[in-house]
Amino acid sequence: MWHRRIAAVVTVALLGLGATACGSDESEGASGSDGQTGNGAFPVTVETEFGDVTVEEEPARVVALGWGDAETALALGVEPVGASDWIEFGGDGVGPWLEGAYDESPTMIDTLEPEMEKIAALEPDLILDVNSSGEQDRYDTLSKIAPVIGVPPGKKNYAAGWRDQLETVASALGKTDRAEELVTKVEDEFAAQRKAHPEFEGKSISIAARTSEGWGAYTDADQRIQFAEALGFTNSEAIQKRAGDSFSVDISQEQLGLLDADLTVAIPIYIDEAKITDDPLFQQIPSVQDGRVITFGDDAVRKAFSTGTVPALLYALKRVPPLFAKALQ
């Protein structure tokens, strides 16, 4: 199945290899004035899918392995000593919205099969694997090195949304005050965009991705659909009714008509954008024929839309809604 073949790599990595520098508005919003606001009360106990985890002291050496965990820690004012780069940004493994956020570059750790010896050599006192697969074997192996903050309860297979991820990481790092500030900032920005674009309310949207192996469409368990829903859209009924317990569903080439909606978003993954736009069957979709379609030509915007961390959301919220509005016109 499409989502089983690529869920652990490409669908979480999603969107091209380029990056551009970002303005100071997003970076300041991500890190805050001092980045160190917190409760300062340890020990703390964090609920995870694998049971409660107690962090006895404020972590000094954090390894961030889950999708977006490193960006979330940085947004809270904590620099991981080791991190995984799920979206292949290169460099420090974070998006352009966090360019220069590290004082000292982290050691980069592989994503699907993290190098346990490399992690152990970093002597972490805490491992973040929050937005992750939630596999028991992975958790058990990492737990032999240091305490692990795994996926939130019920959020396996990369299903931790931005808020769950933020609140879980913040609890473990003793930064819940800062997390509350960031939640307010994101919610305020969503509210501002809804006010600026009342035309989004109640409109249907389908968000799909194409790889060399085929098509998949996202369900409301995925943060991309959640982003659109927070702007007032509703996920395509034709897609949503096919949803199981995964964040995506397979779409065959002959079923591309299922992607018809008030707005259709199609994301190329490691393929040419033209592989989508020149596809005769894709061109026959009514929304595509009508021009109500986005394929995200800007790599940085595509990556921000896919990453789903607070810094990425703040970057995307300045750029994606105008694209949606233009396509709807």
C-alpha cells in the first residue's frame, strides 16, 4: 500500500530538497525573547503510549529523534545535542525558519534506523521520540541508553499533531509556560487568517501526494488536513470516508477523480512537478480543469506545510493561505 511503503520516510519527509532564508518575523516568533521561559520544577512526569516517564532533573543533553522534535525543542529554547533530519534539510536538520538557531550544530542521527552507538556516545540524559512510529522495539532499544519520551497516548505512526508534540516535549523539558505562549501565538495566527479569508469556511479540500510509486491522499489524522481545517476547510468527503486508522489512503491512477474538491492540493515527492501537472488523468479532475489546484512550487513553503512544528506553522501561515485564496478565485 502507498502509505505503508513510504509513511516512515517520504510522507513525513515530503517535500523536495531546497531551502530559502526566512525573514526575522517567523524566527523571532519561534524562539521568543529569551527562549528559556519554563516552570523550573523537577521531577516531572510525562504520559506516553508506553506509560508514564519521570524526568528527574532538567535535561542538559537532549537527543531529538522524532519528526520535528528538534524544531520543537528549539522553539522552547533547548538545543539538542543530537537530532534527526526527516525532511532532508541538510545542515543542522531544521527548516529555514530556524536558520542559525543552534549555537553548536547537533550530531545528525538517521531517521528510520537511528545509530544506537552514535546516540549513546552523545551521553544524553533525555531522548525525544515524540512524533514517531511508536514501535515498541525502537522504544525499548532507546530506553537502554536514556529515558525516552515516546509518542503521546494513542498517537502512533506519526500522528502527534503540533499541539500534542509541543505540550509533550515542553512537559519533559520543563518549558510549559513557553509552550502556552507558543500555542497562543499559533492560534492567534490561525484566527487572523480565518478572519482574513472568510471564503475558506466550509470549502472542501483534498490534499494528496505523488511519488514514483503512486498516489496517496491525506485524512484528517494528518497535520496537513488539520492545518486546512483550522483555516475553515473540511476534508474531502470522498477521501475521508475511505479513512481507516492511518493518516493517508491509497489512490490509484484510475481513482484520481476522488481528489476533486473545492480546492485540490497535489504534492510531488521526489518527482518532477510536471509528473503531476502533465498527467492527462490529473488534468481531467474538475477542480484542476477549473484552476482550483495547488502543486506548491516553492520548496520552503512545501516543507513548512509538511513539517508541522510551531516554527514551521508560523512560517506557513504567512504564505499558504494567500495561495489557497488565489486558487479558489
